[in-house]
Amino acid sequence: MPRPAKATSPKAKLKFINVPVTNETATGLTHLKEAMGASSQGEVIEKMVRICLAIETAAKK
């Protein structure tokens, strides 16, 4: 069952990126979207970036 989407901060300014990816990456992104209960691929990417930044921060300690 999909989880409700978290609202982006009203002050957040959206940027759009358009990048080529392999079929494997596109399939993986679709899988993660379903697994996370995300409402969009953009939401998955935002979550993945936050996770990676947290890992980077923790690794520096």
C-alpha cells in the first residue's frame, strides 16, 4: 500500500533535471518507486539523495 507523499517545503524551489539512464537504472527506479510507496520518480531521487548525503556525513565522522 503506498505511503502518503510528504509535501515539499513551500519555500523549496524546484529544479528539473533530464539525464539519460540505462534501462537497468530506469527499471530499478520504477522498482524503488513502488517499494518506497513514492508518488513519483522525482520523490525517489530526492529520498535517495538525502540517504546518500546522510551516509557521506556519517562516513566522515
